[in-house]
Amino acid sequence: MKTWQCVVCGFIYDEAKGIPEDGIPAATRWEDIPADWSCPDCGVAKADFEMVETGETVA
Amino acid sequence: MEPAIDADPIVIVGSGLAGYTLARELRKLDARVQLTILSRDEGSFYSKPMLSNALASAKTAAQIASASAEQMATQLNARIVTAAEVEAIDTTRRILHTGGKTIRYAKLVLALGADPIALPLEGDAAHEVMQINDLAAYARFREAILGKKTVALLGAGLIGCEFANDLLAAGYGVHLIDPAARPLGRLLPEAAAEQVQRALEAAGVRWHLGTTARAVSRVASELRVDLADGSALAADVVLAAIGLRSRTLLAQRAGLKTNRGIVTDRMLQTSAAHVYALGDCAEVDGQILPYVMPIMQAARALAKTLAGAPTPVVYSAMPVVVKTPAIPVVVCLPPAVSGAWKVRRDACGIEARFEDESGKLMGYALVGAAAERKQALTKLLLPVLA
């Protein structure tokens, strides 16, 4: 499981946790999130996210 | 000089979040149009919201900058001119003047940003009060607090509270001074603001509410801040986060219509043909919204317009997340309509709903674990600018 960070606002998407309140269950891999998804904090597009480290989930 | 023609570039003045986001969105729609970006500083791309929560994670200015001007130029297939101050715009001939040179434009976008508001302060160290409005200022602040213990913050709004929390998490003592009776007073109803105040106090904030800083003086290695209520406090560094004022001077001198910001319509067009404004400098249909989400939405609309498909900006309901880990806060400001806050307190914190006279939800504020209800509540809201 990896974590991804929004380059604009710093929001972190953690694959292990998902975003259940946004309809993305825990353990959803980044590549399985729809392309039209956007950052819940700032609205940046999925394509503009970046991966944080290559390591395991931070939690 | 020949008059400008449409083969001239689209010129964006400003390399902040607004300018670079527009460039990125425009490139998704048009890979070929010529694009020039003028930057006052070194033109690196960075996440501005991160500046107020980067200390605790020990991020340096260099680490926050995710791409240099050169990398951005390659990524965006754009010409990026750094250290370029635009002195004047001639909207009739479609040229701008910078550093003794002229640049022609087919379309011009002003993404100038905003200046931090400075408090008029007395005292021999008033000039030492710091502000953080860009990456270079953040770097200076990091250097100033190195090995120091206490920071006095002027302003308990969104940015002030975020910095306070970040400084506490990094081990600093924090004084927070604000003329209002509560922190986040302009964003939150009383009960919610009180909860934030108590949580930040428990985390270590020393509050000085209902008063303002009057003077800042140097006493040996420390700064002394005198408050209007007669009290005084000592700090190593004083940081002001009072608020922002749109940069309008360049537009004003060029004869564009300005008010609190550069006045634009829903197309982000200013009073001059071929000139647009975006981000913290723009007053769009009467509103200045200096947050990330409105910038993203406006940049997407303007990118379409510049790519040949005129598109008015639509603002959906836009929640603002206050990055205070000690006490999560999300607020979706209600528009200026008559109504009332309905506050519910439970084990998860506070859920405040702003309802208009017919009982329709117009905005909300969530404090504590209740902040998780953000998505659910946002879905119930109508767009701000439909």
C-alpha cells in the first residue's frame, strides 16, 4: 500500500485507508481510483497528484 | 512596433498557484499555443497551503518547492521569465513593459496574488515583524526561528491558527493575539470558535484575545510586544498573519476597473479586452475568494475560454479545511443571506449548520471528529455561483 500527496494542497491519499466518506473504500489502489476523481481538499485533478515516497503506508 | 496579433503568446503574469494552475489546465486543452509566464521571483512551483503546516514535518523551503522554473518550462512547454517585474500594461497596443523590454500578448492573464496586510506598529523593532506570503519569506522565517523558543503571532484567523498549531507541534511556545473575542471569528459561529480556542489552548497556545499589538521593541536578544490592553509579552520572533489585500496597482495604472480586487465578470475578463484576472488579485462577480478550490475552478474555466470555448466560472460549494491537527476544522462559508446557525454538539465535536429562513442548508462548520462529515454535508449545498 502506498501514499500519494496532492502537489497543490498537501492532502495525502493513503491507499490503506481509502476515503470511505467519499465512496472510496479502504485498500483501494491509486490506479483503481477513477480518472475524473479530484482532491477532496482543493479540487486538483487526479493526474496532478504525486506519489509520496515509495514506502509503505505511514499510519 | 506592429500591433499585437493572435499569433503572439498568451502571457500569464504571476507564477503562484493561480498562474501555474491555469498554465497546466490550458496545456491539457491546447498543446501548441505559445505561452509565456512572468514571475517576480525565481518561479519555482510550490504548494502555498503547505507553508503553514510544513514546520512540524521539518520541511525546508527547498523541499516544499516541487519543481524549478526550468522544470516547469519543460513540463508546460512555456517560456518562463524569472525576476520579471511588470511595470506597465498598454491594453490598446497589447504590450507590457518589464525591465526595459516590451512583451506583446494576444491574451493577458493577471495572476498577481495579494499582499499581506501590515499593522501600523510603534516601537524600534516594528520592522522586524515577519510575514509569510511566499516561499522566500518562509525560508527567512525558518532561519529566524532556528534555535529560538517563542513566537508571537498577530492574527488568529485561518493562517494564524494554522501557523500556531504548526509551531506548537515543532516545539515552540506560541502567543496568539487578535482583536476579536475568539479565534477564526470570521469563519465560525461562537460555540465552534470557542471549542477551537480551548483545543489550541490545551495544545499550548497562550491567548491574547480582544486586544491588538501596539508596539514591538527590542530588549536585548528578545522582542517585547506591547498590547493595547496595557499588558506585554516577550518573544523571539513576531509573525503577522492579519489578512490579505489583492494586488491591484498594476491594473489600476493600466486603466482597468478595480475595486477591492481587479474587477472581472464570470468569464474572468477584466474591463479591458483580451485581459483576464485570476486568483487572489481578482474580484470575480463581486467576490474575492482567496482559497485553493476557487482558484482551481476558475483556472479550469479560464483555460477553456483561452482555448477557444468561452466558459463562465462556476463555483460549487467549496469547503475550506483549516489545517490544525490539534482540532480539525472544516467550514463552508454561507453566502450573505439572512439566516441562523444551528449548533449541535455531540461526542464527535460540533456540527453547525447555517440555514436560511426557509430552513435550507446554506453553509456549515465542523469542529473535531465531526469534520469527517464534510463530504456528506457539501453534497447538500447549492453552488455559490451557479
